[in-house]
Amino acid sequence: MKRDMNIIHRIILAVQAADDVIAKLDGVAPKDFAAHAQLLAEAGLVKAGLQGDGNEISKTAIIYRLTWLGHDFADAITAPDSRSVLAE
């Protein structure tokens, strides 16, 4: 699986705006959502419940909230010069 920064961006903004957990994203395949949620959790940007086979890519995910770092990342990607943040 290749990391898709557009999916990362959409997930972060959806979690930031949500009043409840996020378990899917319109237009994103469930396996892609779960894999990107796992990447976000591993990076320390979100707190999530992941289900998979040990060290494998997660098959399902529920994102509970952004972490402090996740909020900082959300602020950075919504800033006027956010293209440089997404490219990193």
C-alpha cells in the first residue's frame, strides 16, 4: 500500500470536525481507510482502535480522536502555506 496524503488530509479534517468516532470516509475504500488510520495512529496523530493480524496492515479501524500532535498537524494543513506540510 502506498500512503496517500489526500486520504490522510481528509481523515484528519474529518476527525477534527467530528462529534463522534470515525469508521469510514465517503469515497475511500474501507481497507484504504483502515490502512491510513493505522499510519496516523503509528505517527501519533490519532487515537484509534485497529483490527488486523498482528503486524499486518489493519483491516478495520475506528478513530476516536486527534492527539495533541494531531491537532498541531490539522492546524498546519489548514494554514495558507499547507502545501509544503502535505508534501513532507
